[in-house]
Amino acid sequence: MAGCNRWWSVGWLGVLGLMAASTASAQGLRPDVMTSFGGRYAVDCARPDSPRVLVQERQMLIEQGNQRMTVANLDSAFSYFGNNPPPEFRVALLGQVQGKFDVIASVNADARGQFIQLDGDPAVMKNLGALGKAKFRHCNAAANQQAVAQQQEAKQAAAAARAPIASGTARHPSELIRDPAFKPSYMRALGPLARTPWLAEMNGPAPDLTRQRIGGVDYTVAAFCMPHDCGDNNAVLLYDAAQGRVYGLVHQNNREQSFGQPPGPMLIDLNAIWRRQWRAGGK
């Protein structure tokens, strides 16, 4: 492609050059990743001149007409969204323009098959313009069929993971929230905080549940946090299954807030549990 080593925002050329960055440090995509996600994606696969994304082993090319952006140092991240990815997500392809401007190509799937959506450094997104919001469809029919089948299986597994469990059998906060005896008590205790998704869903990173006896009562102890932001958004709670009571402490927006109206002495225990879980050395 003659003249395809630049992008259409001429003013950006002096900043990036937009030439292919060195791939000396690139991880490259594994063969199985290339089989499932490599190849040509386009806004309209039926048109040879359609804007397109070419996923290769060590680089990704974003092209429109005779213009090209080269994303080098390519690698894949299946856990990009942690334990709670969007339902359509399959993998994130990560790379850089000129070795320093990040680009994220999120490979997703719907009823038609796979597609890529782009995100990244503001300078990159500004340069991409409308293509930064485009869906690039996979042009490989077999890969699309496989993606649809795998996505259906994933949806079935996700539905099973949300199904209620027998009361008293939970071993993890993500299971505790599915306990039909716990959930109503928890939501009442949260009050207005129930409008905060990560608190209401208890779907972030968390250790297994433990037990602790306080004031002659056996409590289930849960600690959990917001996906991708555990340091600044986290919580602990105590659940008295026999009485259906929940007391908790949440840290967010640089402040602590209790819920469930814990009595004064209980706040001391909650703070101690919170420090032990979320601050190294219990400090």
C-alpha cells in the first residue's frame, strides 16, 4: 500500500510519526489466540476498501484507504475486566503506537459473531476520529460461528452463577449474595448504598468467607471490593444468620461509612476487620 505509513490527522504526525514501533519487546499473540482472534476485521467485510483492523501475531494495523496506524508490542489479556467482564467480552488485545501510546482493542461477540472496538490514549482516539467508535466485524465466518457458540455457553454459565444457592452453603461473597436468606437482610442494611453496583452485587475480588465469634454470637465475615479499584473502594460485613442481621463498614470516596446500624462496640470490631483485610499489617 503506497503511502500507508501515516494517518489522516496531519497535525499528529509531528508528535507520533505513526511509523511501526519496534517489536523487540513484544510478547506476540499465542497460536491459539491467533486462531480465534487473528485476521481481518472491517466495518463492512463485503467492501475491500472498508476501514479495517488487521490482527497479526506481533502487531495490529488500523487502516482506512491508504492510511495506516501500526499498533506494535501486541499482547492479549483475557482477564482485562477481572472477575466481572461484560457479557460480550472475549479478549483484550493490547499494544502501543510508537512504543508509548496505549491502544486497547476489545474483542467482543454478539449474535452475529466477533467484532473489535478500539480504545486507548486520548491522542490516539482523537486521531482515529469516528473510527474510535466503530465496530469492526470479523471477516472469518468460521471464527464468527465459533464465537457465537462459545458466547452462548458463557451466558448459560453466567446464568448458573447467578442462580440462588441453599442457605448456609456459601463459601465466598459472590455466593453469599445468592443466599435467599442473606440477600434481603443485606439490602435492608445497605439502605441507599444499595444503589452502588459493586456493593449491591458483591462481585469484586474477595477472599473466602470466614467465621468470627463476637459478643457470644457467631458471625459470617465477608470482605470484598470494587473490581479494578480495591484500594479505594472496599467493604467488610458481619452476618448473623440466626437473627438475619447484617452490620458492615464500607470505604469509598476517601471516607468510611457504616451500614446496618451496628452498635458502638460492633464498630470497633468492624474497623479491626477492615484494617486487617484492606490495610497491610492491620494499620
